[in-house]
Amino acid sequence: MPFLFIGSTGDRAGHSLIAWAVARRLLEKGKRVGFIKPFGTDPVHLHGQWTDQDAFLFKETLNLSEPLERICPYLVSDETWRHKGNDEVLEELKTLAGEVSEGKDIVLILGSKHIFFDDAACPIPDVTLIPELKAEFVLVHRYRKVSKAIYSILSVSSLLRERIRGIVLNRVPAEELPEIQTHLVPSLRAKGIPVVAALPEDPVLSFRSLREVGEVLEGQWLWGEDLGTPVGELTVGATDLSEGLLLFKRAYNKIVLLGPTADHAESTSPRPVVGIVLTGGRSPAPPLLRAAKQADLPLLLVKQDTFAALERLEQTTSHLSPGDEVKVRHILELMDHEGALDKLLESLQLPRA
């Protein structure tokens, strides 16, 4: 039974999204896909129980029958298992992986936030768990600079070379991507390190979507269907409102959601408005709702006042949700350049459907 472990060198590298893309492609190929995340690092309270955000995401998107407590058995917010020794935890994980694999062609295993950190929340390091499970391994590294990328990748390779099936360099600045693709990637491949892809930093993937803003604020969408649009900035000012949206200058309890832009410091033109949050829980006057509809501008109503809503958005860590289809489709498009994702899956030598 193939196990594919997807790990990360931290720094919000995007290994959850890469894992989702891999799972989606496997499903497209007719494979039966299982999933576990041994140690929950992003606790969330859903449907009356604590679970991990990734566990919920993959249970929903893969339509898994296993209960959440088996998909992610050890939550950082749960103290009941911490009296167990590391050997006992390891044996339980190996047993669980074997049970989850029944009836599956492949089981994806999502690692902790950082493969190098010795985190008390994850007593079995990824570098120990991967060989114990005899799992194939994909590393997702957020690119910052060449020297750090080389050090991180070579360090992981020295520990897990026999298990590595692919390296993904993620979130590469667009201006550096050609240099990375023509120099760093071939250099690593020459050393026998299978770099699958170098993916650019992309606003569709890097920013919160309108949908997530609505989920965080627990608001009601009064208008708007395209909620996958990324949100780059928030403002309580009105200088970016123009044309039909000028009417919203009269709404004092609001947050204007702006789309991602390049450096705006030298520009005097309004930034793109992608949505408006009306705060305080009061329904808008009919002219405001008509203006939003005419501009096809998503309009969200929330109970919090303006500054409480801003604080909540600033203090809440962004996460993937099952509704983020735009992001997974986009990352698949990026990974399909040069057939990188399909080459990775072919290297796993999965049984044919």
C-alpha cells in the first residue's frame, strides 16, 4: 500500500494546498484516496467537537467515511494522549495508517508545519515517521532566497534521500522565477534531487478569499456569487470608491475589501474594490443594495462593529476551506506546466484503476 507523506519546511509553504491538488488529481485518475494528519496543528471547533482544520478539509473534499478523530488522532488542543510514550504513539499511528489504507489505492499523510522543528505538539518528528511508515515523500519549500533553499533541501535529502519523490519550490517571487527555473532547479536535479516544480507567488493562492472573510466574520452575504476573489487589503476609508460605489461614502460603518495590487505607493488611481463589509448588523438602505447589485460587488453584513471586525480578521490565521475550489484549480494549472504533477504521480507506481 503506497503512503505519500507531504511535508513542509514551514513559513506557510502551502503543503496543505499542494496535498489537496495531489488528492484531486488522484481522484481524477480514478484512484481511491485516503488521508490522515497524525498531529493536529490547527485546532478548530466544528459541529460540537474539536478537530484539525486540515482534517475537516480533507474529510469534506475526499468524502471520507472515517470520523475526524481517526483522520487526525492527536490534537494539539487535547491533553489526554500526552501521557503516552513516543513508542506507543508511533505504534498507534502505524496501526491506524494500516487500517485507513484498507480499500484505498493510496493514503496521503500530511506532516506538521515544519519538518525540522522539534515541536512538543508533535512528539514524533516527520523525519522519523516517514521511514517508519515506509512512505514516499514530497517536500514543499517556500522559497525565500537561494542559499536557504539549497540548505533546507540538501538537509532533508541527507535524511530521507531514499524516500523523496519530489520537491516543490513554492511561492517564488515572479521576478526571480526564470533564474530559479534555469539555474537552481537544474542544479538540484543534477545532484539527483527530484525537483517537481517551481511555482510562482500568486495572489489567487496567497490571499484570503471573499468567502473566507465571510466565514471568519460569520456574516451574511447580501449580494455576490464570485466569492473566490482574493482580498489583498482592507481599508475603512473611501478614497478607493468610484463611480456607482461613491454612494457607499455615506455608509460610515463599513470595511472596503481591496484586490491584490502591485506597489501602490506611487499611484494616485483608486485600488480595485472587490467587496464591502457592512458592520454593526444594520441592513443597508435599498439604494446601497441596488448600487452593489449594479456594480456586481459582493456585499457582506456582519454583527461586529468596524474595529472589532478588523481585529478579528487581523488576529485570525488564514486557512483553506472546502469552498476554496478556485485555489485548488489554480494550483493544479500551475503544477500542470511541463506535466510536473503527472510525472510525480507516475513515479509512485500506483496500481492501475
